Amino acid sequence: MQLALGPVQYYWSRTDINQFYESMLSTPLDIVYLGEVVCGKRHQLRAADWLELARTLVEVSDKQIVLSTPTLLESNADLNWVRKICDNGQLLVEANDMSAVQLLSEARLPFACGPAINIYNHRALSHLMSLGMVRWTAPVEMSGRQLGDVLNVCGSKPEVELFAYGHMPLAYSARCFTARHLGLDKDNCGYRCMEYPDGLSLASQEGEKLFVINGIQTLSGEPVNLLRHYPELRELGIDILRISPQWLRMEQVVAAFDSARRGELNPDLLPHGVDGYWRDHAGLELIARSGRDADSTDWCHT
């Protein structure tokens, strides 16, 4: 299986973005996704800047560079952003909104579908493939059993990518939750998201990590961690494992998954996280609570 670095969800400065991707060049990643996927107001890197960064990485790296489009479009400016990404003329584009799918399909360009494109059955999968989809990242809430059912009835399938590590993007809203938390209007937010490089943690009344607020985006409170399920993922036919960028310890996360694909599976390298969705349970169920290891799961019937 290949390892992919998903697009950065958070609002980092231009300097931090450049340093982050420079540090990723020396890791055993195979694919790198670039682009603003959350909020079009984030102004440190605009569409042209992401295009320039992508072309620079193509020149200095042998990794596949993919451009990701925004997920929730709220203005003509956002749509123009999507058009610029889709018209890049060189790189594969990950569509995170159906407007990008339409633009890429009309241009007869191959494209990937990100986890925000809601594909839950083989009919939808086949339809998107007929439009030019060559890679599909399954929705983060799809279980292993559900994914296996979809793949088992497909006559042909695209490359299948799975969100294997990181805070899961659960929802998007026209309202900016970070601005509201700080008592600000969305249109005058002051770009305060940048003060929270890993988002704002939201706990339940019991003190349990419930969500992470990231502007207009809501993420899972705990990162999903499917490392211990690696043998089943391979058996199921997953082609690519996606690791979502985080502020710290990225090299350690990548190294843990790379060790697994080299036959050195050690779940203790990344002991924390959730895997409830994958096991047909509540999404926030912690691995430590499951009382089951990867060898005892029963969803994989290929």
C-alpha cells in the first residue's frame, strides 16, 4: 500500500507550510496532497501560491503531488479558486465538492474524489468513475464491513484510499465556530484560526475529548488510528493509506505506517486514537476500550 499525506486542515502561516512540506520530502511518503480545503478566507496562500508550491515540489521530489480543492464553496471567489486548481494543466486534482467534479469531467480530466464527496454504494462509485474518477477516498464514517460490501460488488474499481490516521473531518458549516467562540463576526474574524495550529478542542461535560473546532470545520476529538488493522486493510484491497497532517510528530506517524508495510507491524508505536467507525461502532470509541485486537475483527469477508 502507498502512503499519502492529506491536505493540511488547519490554518498555518506560509513559512510554517513551506517548512512542513520541506520536512516531508525526506519521509517515505508516496503521495502528497496540497491545497486549502477548509476556508477561502485564509489568505497566507491563495490558489496561485498553492500551484507554485506544487510545481516546486514536483521539481524536487519523486512523490506524486496532488492538488486538493476547497470543500464548502460560499462565493464566486471560492468557485474561481476551484477553477484555477482544476485548470492547472499538469497535476491530478482531488475534488472535494461536486463543482470540481463537474469542471474536471467537462474538461475530460481524470480526478480523485476526497472524503467529503459522499459515495456510499457501488452505483455512486460507478457513476463517478464514468465521469473520470480514478481514485476514491472513502468517507471517514464508513466501516470496514460497508467498504468491503461496496468493493465486492464492483465490476471495476478506482484506486481506493482510506483515511487511516488523523482527526477526521466530520462536518462543514457556513458558520465559523472559531470566530463565534472568540466573539467575532465571521467577516471580521481577524484570521484567528492561525492561533490554533491543531484547532480548538471541545470536551463533553464528562471531560472527554469530543470534537475539534477548526473554523467552519468540525473534526473528531481524537484522531482515527487504523495502524493495528493494517493486515485487514491489505486483505481488503486498500491501495493507499491517508495520513492527515498535524502540528507535531508527523515523521513518527509516517514511520509507524511505513514499518507496517515493511512487515514490522507494531501498533504500540501509535497507541492512541479511535477506530469505532471502522468496526461498526460509535466513531469516538477508543481503541483502548475495544477489548479486541485486529486479529479478532469479523468485518472482512472478501
